[in-house]
Amino acid sequence: MKKIVLLGFVFLLSLCAKDENKIVVAGPFATVSHPIMHMIQRDALKELNKKIEFKLWKNPDELRAIVLNSNVDFIALPINVASNLYNKGVDLKLLNVSIWGILGMISRDPSLKTLKDFKGKKIALPFRADMPDIIFQELAKKHGLDPKKDFKIQYVTNPIDAMQMLILRRVDHALLAEPAISIALRKTGSFPMNIVAPDLYRSVDLQEEWGTLFKTEAKIPQAGIAYLGNTKGKEKLINKFLEEYETSLKWYQQNPKEAAKLVVKTLPMLEEKGLADSIKYVKLKSINAYEAKEDLAFFFTVLQNSDPKLIGGKLPNESLYYQSK
């Protein structure tokens, strides 16, 4: 009997044991994850004898559950979540920032040119208390508006749900992240933009609005890649991953049709032509987190002054940022 129990225990350990030849990367269906599909296709870590496996997280709650409970090596995530987890004691290093502009307003009214013009309007907004909501609230307050009183916000689970509400005419305005904006324009026949009467219009670019209101560059450090666990002895793997991610990011930018076709194979909830359209509208550049620390510090300071809980109660120290050797 003891022998059977022992064998069972050994079997369970074998199931839990990490496959040393596999690297697990978790990410959302958003643009930050898309270069990973290209890395998988071209076997980017073959020099290190590593295969990449992608694991999807669909909402912030799933992201946090993956971080706390799963055997994941790298994770694509919003920048504020990286700070939040780090400040709560999660062993995590932010490796890079690759998404600097992905958010925009989309509307049936072409006359709305600034966020202030949406005062009193019903707006579908995804991910309550996470990146899209955070940016919206900061911009609204900078305009002197009360986000809770001056807008009729209808929170939804994700950008795809907000997009569906627009398509079904349940709302006339939404804050969306690419590629949902471009997919919505495709699905409603609002693309190309030179047709006589588009159903939907690209409205406020939230990055441009941020630059104007905060008197800075029109970019926001929104998402990147983090490594979970102790990085000591892992530098070769991490540096190679960052190098190959940047290579695939550039390919993604330069080959929108091929990239969209590849990504949709893994993320079929996206629409291929809309995804291809979206790539030129996203501000993409992979910058090492340590090199981006000034931009990150500015962003975190804005959030700390507004609500410290958004970043885990305090400004993260520099040990959050991975520095390539």
C-alpha cells in the first residue's frame, strides 16, 4: 500500500515538474502578444533548445490568477499591473515596454474631437479599473471633468464586448483598444474612410490627448513583457527572448497582412482584415524597461497622485526594471 502511495506521489510530481525545454508565455489577445505568434512560428529560441508555448489570459482577473498559480515564465501585461504585482511582493521583473499607443475613442458622431466633447454621453468602456479606464479617468480629470458624474460609463469585460455593443447599436460611443477599433470599422462597413457616410468614425486618439494635456510626448507606456521569478542565471534566456521579440515586432509592423493571418490562427476571436488595418495605428516600439524608466516614472507618478492603489500603493523602485547585461 505504501509503495502504491509513493508511486502515486512520484507520478503527481512528474506532472507538476517543469519541462526544461519549454518556455510558457502568457498574454492577452491584444497587440502586445502578437509578436509571440511569430516567435513560435520561426522557433525563435531554438539556439537555446527551447520551445515557446502561448497561454491566453482573457481579463485582468485571469492574468492575476496565472501570475499567482501557474507555471509561467514570461507574461505580457499592462504596465500598471506589473507595478501593482511587484509592490505586493510578486517576484517579477518588467523587461520592456512595447505598446505606447493603442487606445482611442470611436463614435457615430464625427464632430467629437476631444474627450471633453463626450461629456454627458453614454460610453462603453472595457476593463474597469485597468488600463483603458485608468487613461480615460486621468484625461477626464485633466479636462476638469468628473469621470463618474460627467459621463454615462457602461463597463464591459473586454474591448471585443465594447465593439459588439457598437455594432449592435446599443451604444454610440466606446473607448477601444486596437485592433478592436479597426475590426469595428470593418464590420460596420465604415472602412475605407473615404466612403460617403461611414457608420462609425475614429474619434479621439487618447495618446495625442495625453501629450497635449500633460505637455509631453504623445505616447503612454501601456504594456510590455515581464519575467516571473528570479532572473539570476536566466540572463541569457531573457536577453535572447527580448532580442527575438523585437525582431518579431518589427516583422509584425512591416508585414500587416501576413501578421494578421498568422495571429488569427491562434486568436480566432479577432478578424483578419481589421487586424491588418490596425497595425499602422498602434505605436509599437520595444524599449528595455530600464531605458524607459523616465517615461515609466512619469506615468506611475500620475497614477500615484490620483490613486496609489492603481500601482500597488507606492512608486515601484528601480529593481522592478530589468537591465540587460
